[in-house]
Amino acid sequence: MKISITSKEYNPLLKRKEITFEVNHEKAGGTPTRLEARKELAAVLKMDIDLVYVEKMITKTGTRIAVGTANAYDSAEQAKLVESKHILVRNAPPKKPEEKKEAVEKLEETETAEKKEKVETTEKKEEKKEG
């Protein structure tokens, strides 16, 4: 897997480098994972892996070249503040199946609790309107 940076631009407002890159993965076979691309980008940029986040990576049809975008932050705190939650989750190292189940269960519990709260508040509003 060979990675090359096609463009790199510093965004002072968000305190990050916005990077466009290409990954030639002829020898690796399929498209590399975000974690693999993240490690390679961190090595090329000479940064800590916790500061680099891959936004998207798409393999061009019929080729062994993937094109993607990534952000490299000045600090981990800035990354967590600016980067979307789903990007943070996608760039996290894979968890064990048990941990995934627990995370999904917690997410479902919070969603059901939020739905119950919404139902209760709408019922109270309806009662106030009737009364």
C-alpha cells in the first residue's frame, strides 16, 4: 500500500490540515481500512495517529487506487471538538464483538428513553390543551 498526498491546506480557524490523498493498493488487494490509511497518513505527515482522521475513502471503479480526504489536527482536544461524532466512531479502532453489543445496547437504551420522554411531554401538552 503506497499513499501519496495530492493536496494539503492548513485551516487556521479549525486548527487543522485538510488533506486529499491517493492510496495505491495493488499489492494489498482490496481497499485498505480507515485504520490502515490513518496509520500510513500519520507516518507520512510525521504526526501522532490520534490527530489524523479519515473522512472518506473511495476506490475508483476498475482500478486499485483509492482517493480520500482526511484532517490532521493540532491537538486531540481540537479534533474531538470539531470533528463529527460519526467520523470519530468510524476512525476508532475496531472493538471486540462483546464491546460492540454493549455499545449498541446502550445506544438503544438511550434512544428508547428519549422516545419515552417525548411521548410523556406530548401527552402532558395534550392534557393541558384539553383542561
